[in-house]
Amino acid sequence: MIVNVLYRIKKSQLFKDSFWAIGGNGISYGLLLLGGIFIARFLGKDLYGEYGVIKATMFNIASVATFGLNFTSTKYIAEFKQYDQSRLKAICQGALSITLITGIILAILLFIYAQTLAIYLDAPRLKIAFQVLGIIIVLKAVVTTQSGILAGFGVFKIIAQNSMWSGVVFFLMCIPMAYWGGLQGALGALLFSQAFNCCKNYVSLHYIMKKLPGQHTCNFVKELFRFSLPIALQEISINICNLGGVFLITKLSSLGELGIYSATNQWEIFITFIPVLLSNVILSHLSNSTNDRVRHNRTMKIMLLVNFVCTLIPFIIVYCLSRWIVSWYGATFTGMASVLNVVILAAIFNCCSNVFRAEFISIGKNWQFFGIRFLRDILLLVLAYILIQRNSGENAAFYFAIAYVISSISYLMFLFIVYLLITRKHKFNACD
């Protein structure tokens, strides 16, 4: 019986899509990580720190530039593919147009205020790097939206292949370019890899579009903008919350405590690696099953279980090895083990929250989701401020981690409660 169940799972489209999402993107992430190690060795600690600042800035701004269209395009294309394929081209064009315009506007603003940002970070020499970063941000934003569109079509094998080859390009280019060109060379490798991925995705989308039946020339921009607005606001809320956390720890405590918390965050990313890769797979399958409640609910249950198991196993490993892991960081990271154990606990609740995020988007309840997320971010910052202030800045990383866990648990509970209220009140349908 167990063998039969496993065989059915293996043959399911959900399993195949998940396999490609994890496999292809996993290889890409692995190559990026390996390339980062070589860049760190060539640049040294200080220059690599600057490289890290630039990369973090890129990801934060690019997430805003996409305007949530990586999720929106997945939902709309997965739905319309089922019952009205004549509008697919208009959806793709609208999503890419908004992303491109938003990305260019943010790139121009970054170009203008590059010097101000560099001075604020006490690194005036990064002015030119930030100006060049604008081009990378546009490319990254377009790539993210393109991947969302391809996810809506369900071509996860193509997404994985394009991402993998982009990782190969970055790895092959970063070694000689970082060695001979330093920081500028490393940024150049990043630029070329994003440009390559953008071109690969464009070719893939062009091939898919050619095979679509007669398409309406309707303008879908307004509809996409309306649907994506709360998702974009949610991304902005996340970025503000992240910056607020940095501000709280540094102002109420020290950079050392921030260093400890930042180090533990890397392990949370490691633990939630698979659930993050599966996010578009979940959204795609939930969106194209809104008219089939049985299939929809089954997909929800399966992905909740998969996300939970794929998070719980690495959580147990890291928790048991936490003191050994902390020993890698040196004597200055005293007390990091307790912070690490608390932070990774939050990952379990966050992985389940990601499934509910996909569910809310798939049934068009974006504003409700934004409201819950916004309250979560406010709760985190307020609670962190109270705890750190009460302890006079001592062990700020630990108390921020406590606030993080409490807010994560509350976030999941509110998502679940609102989800139950919505599903009892409304029937699932694509036009809700």
C-alpha cells in the first residue's frame, strides 16, 4: 500500500514540478554560494562586505520593483490557462511592462541618490557601484517577473534549466572577473548572469507565446496593478521591518549583537531553503485548482505537510549541532547558540505561513493578507523594542529573536483563523 502511494506521488504533476523547482534552483543556489566563496577569498573581508551590502540592496529594491507581479502573474496565468487562454499574452505583457517601468524608476532614483546612500553607509567609494547597481536591479526585477509568468504556465523544468545555466555563467565568470577586476569584476559577473537569465527567460516565453491560440489585445495593466498593489505594499512592509530591526539592535545595543543575529539568519535561510523554492509551485497549483475544491484542499494539505517536514528535519539537525556550529564563528560570537536555537524555531512557523500566503493570493484575498502581515511586522518591532529596552540593550540579539518567534507564531495563527473564516463564507472560484 505504501509503495502504491509513493508511486502515485512520484507520478503526480505536483511532485514533478517540485522536483524541478528544488533540483534546478538548488544547483543554481549552490553555484552562487560556491562563487561567493571564491569572491570572498579574492576580495578579502572588507571588500566582500561592500559586495554583500550591494547584493542586499539589489535584492531589497528588486523585490519592490517587481510590484508583487511574480506572484500575481503566476496566479492569473495559472487560472486563465484553464478557462480563457486568449488573454494570456495580455497578462504577460502587462506584468512585464509594470515591472520594467517600476524597475527603471527605482534605478533612476538610485542613480541620483547613489552618493547619499554611499555616504550614509560610510562608504563614499561605492557611489559608482550603486549607480551600476540600477541596471542589475532592472534585470533582476524582470527575471523575477518572467519566472512568475513561466511558473503560471507550469513549465518548472524550463525555469530550473534557465536558473541553473545562469548560475553556471555566474560561477564561470566570477572567478576570473573578481580575481582581475576586484569588486567591479564581481559586480560585472552578477550583471552578466542576470542578463543571461533574462535572455533565456525571454526566449522561453517567446516560444510559449507562439503556440498560444488567438489572443485578445486588451490592456490588462490596470487589473494587474490593482491586484498586485497589496502584495507590493507587503514587500515594502517586509523591507521596512528588516531595516527597523537593524536600527533597533544597533541603536539600543551594538553592532556586535547585530552581527550575531545576522549570522543566525543565514541558518534560518538554510532551514527554509526548500519551502522557499516551492513557493511558486504551490501558488501555481493552488491557482489552477480554485474551481476544484477537493483538489485545492488536497494541494493545501500536501504542501503544508511537505513544507513542515522539509523544515523540521534541518531544524532538528541544526538544533542538535548548534554549539558545534557556533564554534566555527570564533570566540567573539559568545551566546550565539541560544539565539540560533530561537531563530530557527521561527522557521517552522514561517514555512507554514508561506503556504497560507500562496492560498490567500490564489483566492484573491490580498488585502486581508497584507493587513495580517503588516500587523505582524508592527508586533515584531514593538515587542523587540520593549524587550531590548527593558534589558538595557544586553543580549539584544536574543531578545529580538524571542520577539521574532512570538510574532511568527501570532502571524500563523491569524492567517489560519482568517483562512477558516474566508473558506466558510465563500466558495472557491477563480473570479472571487
